[in-house]
Amino acid sequence: MKSHHKHDPNMKTPSILRAFALFILGALVGFVLNLLQMGYKTNFSTRSLVYFLHNSWWTLPLCGLAAIYIGFSYSFFDHKFNHISSETDSMLIIKCFALFIGINQLCAKIQFSSPVHFIVILAGTCLVFWYWFDHTKVGFIFNSFNALFVVVFVNILRYVGFFNQSQIQFDYLQTCLSCLIFSGGVTFGNIVRLLNFTSYDLRPNVTSERNLHLD
């Protein structure tokens, strides 16, 4: 008894659509975060928006590519480890995204008494965030790896002279980036699970099983 499953060339289309949707969503989230950062640092105006689009436009496609990377990685890990989330709903995503914006505000606006206090508060916030909205070992390891990679990358950029900041400002920058990368990964992981953005469709397996029974 052999099962016959023909490769459908249209199977690639959903993946392309998922990548496009994730790219747009990631770019929009990056744009919103940058707008909030501008509002925290200066009085928001058309001039500041034009300045951002002229000098920092590259952050938007970068956020879009990061969303694609996170989305398809979560889909891969969920499929490989048979993770099925039955608690993900739209209200959970809204709460997750709202707290993610709150973490961005925490990084940008709230002043702390010492750098150590700042790091401890952000690390604890990320752990609670992961526990509430992900609670998977794979998600924790994956997002921790991404945050560590970003820290190493910005240190390399500083070494080659891309950043001209004091040590205190640079420590603040890499702490905020690692926190936002970690919590952003959890946020997009939940969005992907809600939308069922899986790169590995299980329907061919179901079809094969039905063919086996028919044979």
C-alpha cells in the first residue's frame, strides 16, 4: 500500500503571504515604537518625523525581516516539538502587545537610581513577560539567544566606531535592546500562534493516512 502525494506548486504561496504579512506587521510595530521614542525624547513634530524617515528609515525593513525570522522560527519550533497552544486568543495578544509597549516606555522614560537597578528591573520584567505569555523552554532559549546576539552585535559596532557614546549610555542602550528583542520575540511568537502561521502544513500527512486507509 503506497500513498501518493503530488507536490503542489501553490503550496509555496501561503509561505510567501505569511512572510509578507509578518514583514508589514514588523515594520508597523517598529514605526510605532520609534514614534513613541521620539515622543519621549522630544516634542513630536512633522520635522522630527521627516528626520526619522530620512536618517533611520532602515530600521523599518530591519524590523520587518526580524518579524519574519521570529515568526517562521516559532512555527518551526512549535511543529518540531508538537507545541499546540490552546490558550492563545485575541485578548491575550492585546494584553501582550500592551505590555510590550509598556516595556518600551519603561526603557525610554523611567529613570532608575543605578544601572544595576535598571538591569535587574528589566530582566525581571522580561522573565514575568515570558512566563505569562509564552511559558515554553524553547521560547525562552530562542529569545535569550536573540537578545545575546544583539548585545554582541552592538558591541562589535561600537568596537568599529559606529557608536560614539559614553559607557553609561552604551550600557543603557544594550540593556534596552536586549530587553526589547526578548519581549518582542515573545509578542510576535504569540501573534504567529494566534494566526496559525505555520510553515509546515500537516494536511499532506492527513491525506497520506486517508490514502492508506483507502488502499
